[in-house]
Amino acid sequence: MPVIAVVGSTVQDVVVLPGQPAARAPGGTPLFALQALAAEGIEASAATRCADASLAVPLVPLARPLCLRLDPAGVRSVLRYRPDGERDHEMPALGRAWSTDDVLGWAAPALREVRWVHAGTQTAGDLGEALPALAGDGRSLALDAQGPLRAPEAGPVRLLHRLDPAVLRHVRALKLSEEEAMAAFGTTDPAAIAARTGTPETLVTLGWRGALVHADGAMHEIRVEAVRGVNPTGAGDMFLAVYAGSRALGVAPHDAARRACEAVRRALRAQASSA
């Protein structure tokens, strides 16, 4: 039986690494999150939407149940990585936002009896209306700030400088990257961010260096062995999925964050070995 549901749009990714040709592949939170959860032996369900059913095929063996909605248009993402590991990100198409009717309708089987929901969004407003329903029936909601902090417009990704308090009201665990934390709060200190947002569990990922987590009044720093020279797309999705899945199994926040960091490191090392 699944303990966590992953909710978000499946994306058509185009990834360009330094010195390599562009590679097209399925992407989006559901794929990367479910892959990480499966590797950790954490059972999961999923609800996702896209314009091309072939993009969702890799999800089929990873989620039970898998709820899929086909839309007239889907999300497209272009990521161009630079030699320093930073990237330029463009979203030529945004797809449709999620509604309460989606959550209570076609996506409902994926949410039945799960303890946690990992909500992965692409831009602000993607899940705004649906968040209260996702957090309904006592479910704990883990939210990746990457979506709420992106302006809801096609073209180069532009970070906003605040998180909507109406969004945060339903969130138990909030994850931000360093860049997102600085854009919205001017700090990467999760305790300071938690004081301003009221989120019980606040996590700031530090790229290849690890993560910071604040929960239960305590702050912990997680350090891991660096993995370089690989495609890091989806690492944040993997991290939050394993964190939330571990929390659903009763693991303490700092131990869940450590497990999440190690899961991402293993996934990136496996990618490096197969390259």
C-alpha cells in the first residue's frame, strides 16, 4: 500500500549539457520522485497530467495506482547547463493548472489513504487552488518551492521574490534551493525562513554540498560526498520525495533529510557510472 502520493505535471524536457547535443526525455516531478522512491523501496502512488501519453510510460511500473490526465497542451522545459554547473532555464509551454475538481475527481484514487503528498509544481498557480484538497483528510503536504517561486509565464524562467502565504498555509514541509531561498527570503537559514513562513519543517538544499533542515525547533546540516560531471536535473525532486516518503514511514526529520541526500548521491553516482 502506498504511503505517499506524488502529484504534478509530467514534462517534456530538453537538456543541453556542456559539449553535448540536446537530449529530449520525459521529465517533471513525478518521474524523478517516483524513481527515487522506488530505489528506496518506498511504495508510492501518483497523479500526473501531460499532453503525450508516451511521456508517462516510464511512470507505469513505479506507481500504484497511477492516475493520468491527458491535456490538449503540456509543459515543455529547456535546460542549458554551463560548465560551472549552473543552468539557463526556459519553459516554452506551461500546460494547465490543477483544480480542486482534479484532486477530488480523476486524481482521487492516488490520494486515498496515503499519509503524505509530494506536490511538485512548475510555475506559480499550478497547484494553488488544489492545495487545500491535497492536504485534506489529514494528509501532510511537502511542497517544492521551485514552482510557486516561478513567474507563471512562458519563456525564460524568472524567480519571484515572495511566496504566497495562502500557499504556505497548507504546507508541512517546504523545500527550497539556495537560489530560491535567497530570492524569496534573502537567506539560506531554514530557521529564519521557518520563522517567517510558519512551516513546521523547512529544508534548503545546497546542491552537491548537502542540505539544511529545520524542524522541531532544531537545525541540522547534512553533508554528503560530492558527485560532479553529471546531469543534475530532477535532483531536487528526488530529494523531497525521499524526505517526504521517509517522514511518512515515521523517520525523524533530520534522519529523513540525511536519507534523502544519500539517495540523491547514489542516483547521481549511478548515472555517472553508466555514462
